[in-house]
Amino acid sequence: MSLWPGCVMQAVWQAITAVFGSDVSVQGCFFHLMQNTWRKVQELGLAETYRNDEDVKQFCGMVDALAFLPPDDVPAGVYTVNHGCNNVFCTKKTTNNIAVVKSE
């Protein structure tokens, strides 16, 4: 058995279905979501700010955590992330990119 990433992910998804039943729908991988968030942070030129500011790390974590909300609650979650943030990171430029971070 080859252990290339696609094979490993397929095995994980099969295990999830085996444990939780066929009603479970696997939509993606949280690791890859976090990886894409980090890429967006870098693209926006905010990597150093991320490394040095715990509030920025928390904000990014909150954006990633939107993945755990039921689909109907995501708009309210985005609103909460946008309006509950009170640090310098939450400028109009960066909060407008939440949708971009979330969709990639």
C-alpha cells in the first residue's frame, strides 16, 4: 500500500465513515484549511504580524473554526468574527478577506 497523501486521506475518510456511519459527509481536511489560511496570511503580507501578535493568531483560528459550524450558522459566525475583533489586525482590508480565506 502506497502512503502518498491522497491514499492517506482516502483511508481517513473511510475510517470516519466506518466509525460514524454512512450518514457522515466528509467535506475536506482541516489541516489543509489551516494551511490555506496561512498562505493567505503570507499573501497579505501579515506573516510577521501573525507570528508576533496573539490576537492575530486567535483571529485566524476563529476564521478556521468557522469550518465546524453548521452551514446555516456560518453567516452569523462570519459576522461574529468580523464584529467581535478589536485589534489592529481587524482592518477593513483584512476582514474583507475572510471570505477569500474561507473559500480557498
